[in-house]
Amino acid sequence: MEYTQGLLGRVFILKFFHDDDILECLKPFIKKEKIKTAVIQLMGAVQYATLVTGPKQPKIPPDPQWETITGGWETIGMGTVFSDKQGPHIHIHATFGSGKKTRTGCLRKTGKVFLVVEAIVTEIKNTRAEKQLDQASGLELLHIATQPKKRKHE
């Protein structure tokens, strides 16, 4: 395990409207506000979403299992924003439910809002966390830069 510490920055409250695409709205917002690292909490409903519900087989590199949901699905999710040299990366996992059906996965490509989705974006400042390409998986994964070791006399 690796870890780093940060400080809470700004807190934003977002409201997504019917037919908004969650990811397509978040991307320009994150860039406009120059957010490099953050936590995203969201809840509401979606009418259409494309998600990865795990790998087809538990092997690396993973071959994603894609699912699409349509209709009105309640959702609650968590996400992160970490940046690299190309800019911020948004990563959201959520659970979606409709009647007795439930799906949990990584929101990818599309997440069209049904009625409303509310979100809170909490910025984290002064941290050493970023995205880096992981050669084994082929994915941009979280990398935590290690703190330089202090010498005994410091």
C-alpha cells in the first residue's frame, strides 16, 4: 500500500438536468475550474448508461465486460479525479437499480440523466497522487509519488 496526504480545497455542488450526459458535463467543468485532484459523490437517476461491470475473465490485462442500461435507473456513485500530463481523468463507479434489477460498474462513455442527478465535487490540494500508464494492465492507474526519505539528523 502507498499513501499520500492532501488538504481539502473548494467544494462544488452540481445539478445535472434531464438528458445531460454526466461525463460530458463533468469534463469541461473540471477543466474550467482547474481541478487536478478531487472526490465526486453523486446520486439521482439515469435513463441510459454504458458501464464496465468487471473483466470477462479475472486476468491482466483485463478484457472489459460492457453493459448498457436503458429506462429509469436510480443511481448512487463515487468517483475520483486524478491528473497526468494530459490533464484530469474522471473515474466513477456507481450502482444502478430499477425494480429488482441492479448493476454496479464503472461509468464509461455515456451516462444520460433521467430527471436529475446531484453531485458534490470536493477538491483535494497539495497531494502527490496522479494517473500513470500501468504497463501490465494498459490502463491509466493511480500512482502515488513517494515522499523523499528524511535523513536521521533532519
